[in-house]
Amino acid sequence: MKSSNLANRTMNRRLFLRGTGVTLALPFLESFSPLFGKSEADSPRRMLLISNNLGVLPAPFFPKGAGTDYEASPYLEILKPFRRDFTVFSGLSHPNVTGGHSTENCFLTAAKDPTGSGFRNTISLDQFAVENLGQQTRFSTLNLGVNIDKANRSLSWTRDGVLLPAEDRPSALFRRMFVQGSPAEVERRLLQLKDRGSILDAVSGDMSGFQKDLGSDDKARLDQYFTSVRELEERLHTSGAWEQKAKPATNRPEPTDIGDPARFFEKVGLMLEMAQLAFESDSTRIVTLMVDGFATPVFEISAEEKSLNGYHDLSHHGRSKEKLAQLERVDRRQMEVLRTLFESLASRIEGGSRLLDQTMVLYGSNLGDANVHNTTNLPILLGGGGFKHGRHLAFDGIRNTPLSNLFVSMLQRLGIETAEFASGTGPLEGLEIV
């Protein structure tokens, strides 16, 4: 079989499995799985997806006017040095994704009606990208969190709607990326991976006998399950191969975890530094970060000021002037952290380009206005990644455009040939590549 690009390899294998009708009888075919495969391009494309589940105050965030001549809002003024490096959007949301705080797990999935009976989440943007690109790096994705309720919240979800827990300890992430471990530790991890693969084989064998008695819908569901099992086995195989490859070196010392949730912005900044380090070492090319304001108690806004309440209670300001004024200072700190990220990504040169130009940075929230649990007109900003920026793309504020259309544009920028994702029906109008 002749080699092809990574997206085609992954898609061909999925079609081959389903077309044969003998999904689980197939052996693992190494030609379908790129091991250790760094992109041939000098500067591979990357994606950093950030969500604060309590959002920002709408009025100081959204600019006036549209296009390149928009008047920057107070928050966007903080990002002024990078005005030509980002696009701000209005009039975007996920159709039929309502239910206030329950929508936080749907930011990257667009799964409808999260408060409905029998709700099941769908695949997130990052995992969809991995399905189509294959595992090109040691970690297909890194799913991170700050002050996150790991058992209940995540930006990253499997195709079967299973939550992928977020890593909230920078030190643990650092060790995964750079600390090789002793030969005995590596051997133990390899045995653990082998055992997991054996369990999957046993479960698959037990399930295959049920097919003949099932209806067409159940057979389709079981086929999806079998395909997911085999894809997981491929990932285990790839993980085993990576375990035997030396990890990259770094001059950076292992970070010290910040245990105090009140040091909220320090924690966000440190986790973003870890995300950039993951990109620079090519440990991964896709990172998600959920900033969990809902689980954040009284916190430090600056060295001189603490919040009046926990972040969630503060976001329900009830038009209190004191709370609104403090929330503005909180939101400004968010923009300052984002500006620092842009500065750092822009200062790193890779293959003749800034790391910022190779990295799509999506910042946003599942809530348009946390005070009233509104889930329309979401605050969305996209920086870097090789798009034509410096503009405000304003869509209908009442009949919102699907946010997933932006996701389609981002997937295409990664090199994935798709016109659909979740509620997205095509790339976002007006967003162009340089």
C-alpha cells in the first residue's frame, strides 16, 4: 500500500473496517498508523482551545462597528498590540444548546439540549481532529484545566460522549512530557498498555456474537462501538511505541504546582506556559484548557484586591455596581493573560514564522451573559493560525450563526477535508486564510 497523508490513512482505515463487516477480525495494520510522524512541514499547524465557563461581561467585550475599521471595546483595547493578529466575532452560538451552566461541557461539542432527559454528549472538536489526523505526536491531545471539577467538567469528549478528565497539575504534565523514567518504569508502562489491549480484545470478542440477533439501528451502534475499540487499540499500540522513544529535552525546570485556588490568574498563566511548552517540544499539536470559574472560590484579582465572592456568585451580579466594577477588573485580567500568551507565542520563531502564526488560539465561553444564563451571542476571539485577522466579523445578533461553522474553518486549516462538524454546515463566512 502506498503511503498517503495522515488524514487519508485514518479515513481509509475507518472505511475499510466498516466495509468488510469483519471489524474485529482484522489484525493491526501498521501502515495505517503514523508512528513518531512529525509533519513534513517545518511548521506544523496547531490549535489551542480555551474556555472560561463564566465568560465575560458582554458590553465591555464586543466592539462597535464591523470589518477592519471597528472601534475597539475596553477589553479589546488591552489586546491592541495584536489587533492584526486576532479576529473578534459577534452573533455566534450553538443552536439549541441551552440550559445555563450545563452548557459548559458542550462548548466544543455543540451537543443539543444538555438538560434534556437522557442527554448524551457528542465528540469534541479536538477529538474529531485527532480521529482525522491520526496521532502525529507523543500525545494526540492534551486536555487541561484550572480549578476544574475533574469528575464533571471537561472540554474534551469522545465520540461516545465520554468525558476525558483534564490534567490540572502542571508538574504532572511536565513529567509526562519530559521525564523519561527508569527502564523498569518504562517496562511497567508497556506491560500496562499490553494488558489494556488484551482486555479490549476480550470485550470485543464477547460482543461480536450478539450481532446476528440485533436490529439495524443496534447493529449500527455496535459497529460504531467496534470501530472505537479498534481505534483505541491503535492508540495503545502507538503509545507503546512512543514509550520506547526518548522524550525531548528542555532547559526549563519542573514547575511548582499552585495549590491555592485563590491564585486563579497565576494558575491560568502557568497552565498556558505549559501548553506553549508542549507545542515548542512538539509533544502535541492540540491543547484544550477549561478555566473553571464555577468551581473557583474567593480569588485574587491583583496583589491588592480579592473578589467580593466566589467567581460564580460574582458573575451573578444582579446589576450591582460594586460587583460589575469588580467583574470588569476580573475580565481585564483575563485579557492581560491572553495578551501575555500572544506576546510569548509571537516571540518564538519556528521554521521562519512566529509560533503564533502556526497556532490557532480560540478564546471564548459557553455563556453569552452569565448573569442571566444566556447562551447566545457568545464572546469569541480567534488569534493566530494563519488567518486574515484585524477585523470584527459581526453576524446576526438575534438569529445567530452556528459557532461550529468557525470550528469547520479551523478543522480545514488543520488540513482536514470536512464541510461539517456538529451543527456547522460549512466554513465561517468572511474568515479567510492569509
